Amino acid sequence: MSTADHRQFKDRLYGQFARLGKALASPHRLELLDLLAQTERTVESLAAEIGASTANASQHLQALRRASLVDTRKDGLFVYYRLADPSVVQLCAALRTVAEQRYADLDLIVREHFGDRSDPEPVQMDELLRRARKGDVVILDTRPAREYAAGHIAGAISVPIDDLQRRLRNLPKSKPYVAYCRGPYCVYADQAVSQLRKTGRQAQRLAGGFPDWKSAGLPIETGVSPLAG
């Protein structure tokens, strides 16, 4: 192989990798992937979630589709988007890890929004698995019910954050709680921990979210919560 041929190969090779970088070069697209890591969604619901017009959200989703990061299916008048492959979750997690390690501004932004999240200390996934197997913890999924139904930590009960105050009277006080949501920067788990602790319950948040748990190959379930309603 000549030097020119090898150079052409390298240019074409890294050009393919660069397609991913180009597709991910938008805050909205990264957030869309984060949402689709929970469950498939319509364009309309995704647009509402990220505060964009349907047309704008559709353009971002098409860019992700051209990069083979998302797939679609049609159901009647609605088009549903989903992640193309579990490796997309791992790609987003890798981006998050590098940003956390290299960008001091990221930590500042998180602290400004959440405050001190070290009290109570978050629960690591392996610790939650151990406690769940012993049956000495209540695992609370604080995401919307549709996301819970699509997949959740085995044994978790669905209590969307907007329903927590109403359903507190039906939640036991004898066991500690671990709340989780979409990921480490989702506010639902923090809000749930705060509400639970105000009622005298012991509560902590999970260090990651459901996609992290699933990517680690830990036990998951699908279907509605036994305490739904």
C-alpha cells in the first residue's frame, strides 16, 4: 500500500468517526439522546420536553438519524424515535465522564443548580443491588410512569415526582428509601429525597440513573407498578 493510499484510508476512517462528533455537536441533540435512553418518544413529546418547536426538534432528530444514532417507527399518524443501539447510551456516558473530569465549569453549573448533593451521600449501584437482594430498602422510580413501564430497576415502585406528595400516606416509614430518575443530572430523585426526609423517612438518591443501571447489566423489569394510581 502506498503512502497516498494509506493517507486516503486514514482520512476516510476518521471521517466516519467525525460524523458522530458532528451529530452530537448540539446541546439539544445530547438531551434528546438522554430522553430516548429512557423509552421511545414521539417528536411532539420530545419537543415539549426540551422546550423547542416540533419543527426544530424534528430537524435535530433527523440529524441523529442520519448519523445512525436513532431509529424510527410509525404508529398511525405518529412517528416514534428510539435509540438505534445500546452502545449509544455508552457513548453519551463516555462524553459525560470526560466532561466531568476535564471541565471545571461543569461542576460549577451542577453546584449552582443542585447545591451540595453530598448530604445525604448518594448510593452506588452495587450497594443498591446488595440492599435490594436483602429486601431492606424501598426503591423509588421518580420518572414519568411511561418511562417506568418501558423499563425500571427490578423491584422498584413507580412514584412520579409530581405524585409523591399525594401518595406519601401509602408509603411505608419502616424502611429506608433510594430514589432514582433519568440520570445523575435529573432533578426528580433529589426532589424526592428532600420530600421524604421532611417526613422523617430515611432517603438517598442513586448515584446514576436507570440507563446507567441497565448498561451495567443489572436486573431490570418492564410493566406497570404494583402501586400505580
